[in-house]
Amino acid sequence: MTDAKIPYSLNSKAVAEATRYWLHKRGVTLEEIAELVMLLQKKYYPGLTMEECIHNVEMVLSKREVQNAVLTGIQLDVLAEEGKLFAPLQEMIENDEGLYGVDEILAFSIVNVYGSIGFTNFGYVDKLKPGVLERLNDKTTGQIHTYLDDIVGAVAAAASSRIAHRKQAEIEQKLGLELEPEDVEEAARRSRLEETLPE
Amino acid sequence: MTDAKIPYSLNSKAVAEATRYWLHKRGVTLEEIAELVMLLQKKYYPGLTMEECIHNVEMVLSKREVQNAVLTGIQLDVLAEEGKLFAPLQEMIENDEGLYGVDEILAFSIVNVYGSIGFTNFGYVDKLKPGVLERLNDKTTGQIHTYLDDIVGAVAAAASSRIAHRKQAEIEQKLGLELEPEDVEEAARRSRLEETLPE
Amino acid sequence: MTDAKIPYSLNSKAVAEATRYWLHKRGVTLEEIAELVMLLQKKYYPGLTMEECIHNVEMVLSKREVQNAVLTGIQLDVLAEEGKLFAPLQEMIENDEGLYGVDEILAFSIVNVYGSIGFTNFGYVDKLKPGVLERLNDKTTGQIHTYLDDIVGAVAAAASSRIAHRKQAEIEQKLGLELEPEDVEEAARRSRLEETLPE
Amino acid sequence: MTDAKIPYSLNSKAVAEATRYWLHKRGVTLEEIAELVMLLQKKYYPGLTMEECIHNVEMVLSKREVQNAVLTGIQLDVLAEEGKLFAPLQEMIENDEGLYGVDEILAFSIVNVYGSIGFTNFGYVDKLKPGVLERLNDKTTGQIHTYLDDIVGAVAAAASSRIAHRKQAEIEQKLGLELEPEDVEEAARRSRLEETLPE
């Protein structure tokens, strides 16, 4: 039968692409997230470049755990904007209700990807709402970003944690300390892939 | 103007009632959740009654944090059942994708309400799927309970933690140890309320 | 036999008292924590009093989950101060190592007691280090407060969440909305206790 | 001056080595942890080998977040065994008090390293106590493993999550789906390192 159901199989590439697509469609650029990272980290690493910040944001967004949270949060924002949630969830998300904390919970699953050291940075930007977060919090536009503003702050906090880990690794390398590879297998797998590439 | 927007104000009672309504509508009774609690706790408290289990489930469900997670999770299940989520989130929730963990994240915000001691009980019932959880995991019905099965297990785990705290308090009271009220204010507030009631 | 081991039985009062004792001994007063709460909340509740802030800090500190985290964290600080931890844990805690995040993890178990809405407030005070937190972060004293500064910020954040929940309940009561008691049983138990008191 | 203090600098290699050392010293082998992984995963991946399980345990143990939790937990176990904690923390850890949940909190920071999909596996082994966990829970030995048993279960659960992520990646590669590298930079960095090695 032609309409026999094809067994479900996750397509990780589709999940990654949808994450990029929806962030873009909801008006958030990687550069804007990277600017939050710069704001959080320039004090500690004066030589930090925007390229590094963007790169680290991209690395955070390549994680499945992060993609799941981004997609789920944006989906709830979009449905709230269209008025399609049931009461009183519709009203709580529409009004960014202070006692509704599921947006913070999703944000934390993002921050957690690079460990607890990012908790502080998340709280800080979530409170002060610098840069893109101010725009996402503007309640006069008719757009609903109850989840997205927390998500963007969380991605920036996670990217900051990632930078902290990498900078430490760089320092230790310079000091001639032996490298303790975070993920030797990963590297091995890729070097095998590279071997198969045409020269 | 008659169509002036009434400022949003959270109605906690409506949130509590919607939580009960949606659990019922999705086919889960308090008794079934209480049976999971009994399964988890009877070994430790042989005299535990179903009435106590039901009561503790009700207390868990009276918490705002829990209500928020229950409503958000069921909403996503319902929308997935109606095919109204965007791809590939639709496919991931529809198929209870193993690498999609946002359902576990919401479940954990429920378990957490009575602290980390409930983590173990949650994982245990979520793995073994006893009682109502087996029915919720039946993929042949056309119903989607990707969130609800984790939520129900989490409510049972939280109720188990609550029982552990209460049983300890009972033991200490019998031993004549002074009571360290968990929440003196709460009691005071209620006794004041009661004073104002007509006799 | 006289030296037969008495079976272990938790004494909750002793745990609560040790929590107060150790906070005091490490130089932190409830008033100082309450000042952090005031700083975080006065913007939202202009009529908030220091008495209310202190009371809410006390309520947070009456929770077992909080007491466990406070005692464990202070214990590790004290042992680090005495140089009694094994290497390299000793060095990491002694130097408040940036990539050591177990202090933040304990802090989060405190914040979580009143739900995810406190995450933001925790991060904010943990970053800005106002009031007592500045003193706890002074690395020139020889004292080690790697855990305590996060713990104090977390207690203040949790107390802020508690206030947010209570203030909402007050608003709803004034609006004549029926009360949905957070914990009916608790009230019932206490009113029974009060009945047994001599007049 | 010869006694001038050398500025503190984290040595990641020392942290990694201490983690291995202390697990070994407390009687836990990587093979035993790998056996828990096999128990949890063989149902889903019939061809899974012990080598793969061991490798994944090693990868989990190479993460800083995991090392911090392992070292902190074992330190508290050791101090409790030596009777060096203050009361009543000493008694709570010594007796693996049911209402003391800081051990579970540390365990969760380990599970979280590969996301929320590991929560269930952790709870399951923590409840059933198979293999090495049964030995660690034997209260008749005089040894205290209040933290270590949760830590070992958490490492096994995290390794299981890691396997789930890798197996999915393998399936997608076989299906000819393009690879979305989890961490392109990592691979690039290592391939650069390899270029510098003598042939």
C-alpha cells in the first residue's frame, strides 16, 4: 500500500534547521545573542571577539537538548499569539504571568547544557534585559515572547559558560599542561571522516 | 469605551480548576495516581491508606508550580493529537521521541516541589510504567500522552515525598519532640480566617 | 548492653537549630538576608516592610530542603578554611574556582523550594553581590565563603518568590475570589493543635 | 620571598586524575559502572558491547561538571566515615537519612550533563540497586557511601544517555542523512593537534 505509514525516524538535521529557522522568523539573529555574550564576558576576557561569541552561540544551538527547548518554547509563544491555547494557559502565557515559571524551566534546561556555572549569567541578563531582550519584552507590539526572551538569555548564558571552559583549556595548553580531551572519541570519529574525503 | 481591555489579573482558582478538569478529560483519575503512590510507599508505611494517598495527591495538585506544568504538558499533548504543532516538533511529540526530553523537564519541576528525595521514585515508575502509566503509554489508541505519562508519574513521586515528610513529623510528635512548624504563618493566617467565621 | 547503638532517628528541631546557629556563626544575620529581599522586591511592592522580609526569610529557612543545603555548604566552607579537604577539591573551594559549580547547584536546590520564578532573582544578586554578599566575597579576610555567598543569595531569592506567591493570594482575597488554600491540611492540623492548648 | 604564594591556577588534569583515583580508592571500578550501563541499555541495543559501555563511562567521567560532583560527594562520604562532620550533618550522612537529599542533587548534576533523558534511568537503578549499587548500600561494612551510590548510578545513567545520542547519530549516518556535527570546533581543534604530531 502506498499510504502505509513510514516508521518514524528522527531527523536531527531537520531539528537543527527548524531551530535556526524559528529563531530567525521570530526576529532574533545570532549576532544579537552574541552581543549578550560579549556583554557578559568582555570583562573577563578583554580580547574576546564577536566572531568567537557568534561561534559559541552556534555551538550551543547545535545541541539537541537546546533545540528541543527552543522549538517547544517558540511553539507555545506562537500559539499564544494566535490565541489557540486553552484557558487559563492562554492568559498566563499571553500576559507573561509572574507566577507562571515554565518559561524559566525550559530556559534552565538550556543553561544546564554547559553546567551550573551559567545560572548566574542567566539570571543577570533576565533581570536587566539588555539589548535584544528589551525588544522581546516590549508588550506593545502584539507579539508574544514569553518563552523566547528567557530562551535567548539562556543561550547567551550557556555560550558564556562554554567560553569559560574553552579559555581555561587554552590557558592550560599554554602552560604546557597535558591535554585531557573532553571527548576523544568525537575527535577520532571526525578524523576518520576526514580521511575519507578526497584530497 | 466598553471594549476597553480589562487589565489581566491571575485567577488562581481558575488555574486550579483547569488542572483538575484537564486531568479528568484526558482520562486520569486521582485514584489512579494515588494507586501509584500506594505502590511506591506501602513498603515503608504498612498502615498507609488510599485516603491518605488521595489526599496527598490533592495537596500536590494544589501547588501553582505543579498546575503550570500539568496544564502546559497536557496542552502540548492535545495539540500534537490534533496535528497542530509545527514540524518537526509535531513528529517528536507525536512519536514520544527518545531524544526529546522536555516532557521529563516539566515532570521534574513537579517532583522538585517536595525536593530532591522524589527523583528516585519518579524514575522508577517512569521506567516500569505500572497501573495507569501502562495505559497512557499504549501507542495504539491514537491518543498522545507524551507529556501526561511523565506528569502523572511526577505527581505520584511528589506525593510520595510529601508523605515521607509528614510521616517523619508524626514520629517526632509522638517522641515528644517540639514541633518546628513548616509554615507557622500559614496556620496563623488560617486561624485568623476561622475567627472571622460565624459560629 | 549499655553500649547498644540507639537506632538513628532524625531530629528535625536539631537540624533547624543547627541551620540558625551556623548562619550566625559564619557571620550572617537574618536582617542582612532580608535586606537583599527588600532590594529585590521593593520595586514591585512599595509597601513591603523589613518585618515581612525577615518573616519570609525565616519561613524559607524552616524548610528541610533548605536546611540540608545550608548545612552541607557551610560544612564544606569550614573544612576548606581549615585546609582539611583533599586536593584538588581543597584548592578549588579555597579559590572559589570559576569552573567549580557545585556551590551553584546547592544554591539552586534552595531557590527551587518556591519554584522556578526565583531563578532570575538568584542570578541577579549573585552577579551584583550587593550588601552582605560583597562582604562574603571579600577574599582578603582568610575566611572562605565559596558556598555561603551563593546560599545567602539563594535564600533571598526564595524568600522573594514566597512573597510573590503571598501577595498574589492577598490580591485575590481582596477581589473576593474564593481562597484556594495552598495547604488545607496544614491549617486543619494546626487548628486541631490549637484546640488542645489551654486557654 | 620563597614563601610567596603562587597564584592559584586550575589544573584540569589533576582534577580528572583525582576523580579516577578516588573512585578506585572507594572500591568502584569502571567495569562495574559499565555493567549498570549494559543492564540499562542492552534491551534497546542488542549488539552493545562492554567495551562501548566502558568507553562511554570514561567519556562521562572526563567532564568537569561530573568530576566536581564526584569529588565533592566522595569527600563528604570520607569525612562522615571519619566522624569529622558537625552535628547533625554527621548523623544525617552517616545514616543515609531519607529526608536528606543533597546526594540526589549532586547526582542530578551528573545526569544532566547529557540532558533530561537520563532522569528515568537514574531513578530506576537508584531504586533497584543492582550490581555494585547493592554493595555500596550494604550498611554493615562501616563504610559510608551515602553520596557514592547515587553518584555511580548517575554516571551510569549519563553514559546511557550518551549512548542513545550516539546510536541515533549512527542510524542517521547509515541513512545517508547529512551529519550535523555536535561540535565542529572540537574536531577542528583536534585535527590541528594531530597535524603537529610526528609521523
